[in-house]
Amino acid sequence: MSDSHPCPECNGMYAYPLDALLICPECGHEWNPKDEPQGLVVLDANGNPLQDGDSVTVIKSLPVKGAPKPIKPGTKVSRIKLVEGDHNISCKVDGFGSMMLKSEFVKKA
């Protein structure tokens, strides 16, 4: 039994190896542990994977607490940093300073 590889489908902890695959006896899912994504995976509004240092474009008007105006659609943000959490992009927006954005409101530039 492998405790280090829970099933990606049902999170079952009783996966067992069979050749190069792991098999979950609870749901029957088979997968190759080498194909599992490593680290944090963040997708933009179009489903494209983002990485640290990418440039993104805001696709929706985003109100900012304490600011007199929102971030307008089309605003380009460069050198993003991905972080864990609901607001998973840390960046600096010109005219607004450092802030956190949700990846669902940006697209890869």
C-alpha cells in the first residue's frame, strides 16, 4: 500500500503499484505517478497554465478597496508570482502598487 500517492480521483489512500502504474481499489482509477503535476498549478481564465514571471492582462474591471478607481480591463501586469490561496497571483500593478489577484480574472499575455 502506498501512503505517498493518494488517488487523484477519489483521494483514496489504498493505491497499490502494478508495473509503472498505481491503481486505486476504491474507484478503479489507474495513473502513472510520474505524470502527476509537480508543485502549484495555476490556470488563467482561458485554462492556460501560468508560471512565475509571466505577464498577464486583466480581463474584467476589478474594484480595489481604498482606491478611487478600479483596475481597468486590458491592464497589463508583468512579473507575476504564484502563491497558494484564493488570490493566487502576487504582483505590482502600475498606479495601484502591490496586490493579490485571482487567476480567473486574468489571461496570459
